[in-house]
Amino acid sequence: MSKSIGMETTVRVEFQPRGKRIAYWCVTFLLAAAVLLSGIGQLMQYGGNVELVTKLGYPLYMLTILGIWKVLGAIALVVPGFPRLKEWVHAGIFFLMTGAALSHALANDYGEYGFSIILPLFYTVLNIVSWALRPQNRKL
């Protein structure tokens, strides 16, 4: 008869390769910076944002709503912790950017060489790459 007095626990620690970690932070900071600057521009109604929103047929108050969401989302991407919030931010950026590309396409506002559609789709790809490269501690 054997009796166990203590409890043995094994902790499995997974390390992310250094290159993958560097790629994650480069992509995530680029995405966060782009979203943050875009949000600030929308909050300040700077750089043609008013004309852009009215051309697409949206009310001006959308600039304030989207600007606040973008600024808060960019901050949430880079602060430590809150993995569930980060999942929501990635989902929000995905819907925001694909919605922007679709809005431009449906309004026949392609910009020069399709820039108005290509840029939001590029940010969508950055978002997907950032989400896919996220460290284990940022996964649910």
C-alpha cells in the first residue's frame, strides 16, 4: 500500500521561437500604429475624412464612433494581458477593414489604382497575420 503525502505538479512551458516572436511584434505594432493613427485622424476629422465619409453616404458621427473604437482597439492590442479582449479587437478590426473595402467597392470609390480597397484589405491581412502569430499566452 502506497500513500502519497505531497502533490507533484508538472508545468509545461512552451517557448515561442524568437523569429516568430519578433515577427508577431513587428506586425502587431505596425497594425496598432496604423489603426491608432487612423482613429486619431477620424476623431480630429483630419485629412479628408469628412469628404470620405460623406462620399460613402455615412453620417459624420460615424467618424467619432469609429475613431474611439480604433484608438481603444490599438491600445488593447499592445497592452499585456486580456486575451479575450484581444480576440474581440482582432475580430473588430477584421470586420471594420473588410467593411471599409466593401463600402468603397459598392460606392464605386476605388481611388487611384484601387488604393481605397487595397489599403483596408492590406490591414485585414496584417490583422490576420498578427492573430495567427500571437504567443500562447494571448490565446484563449
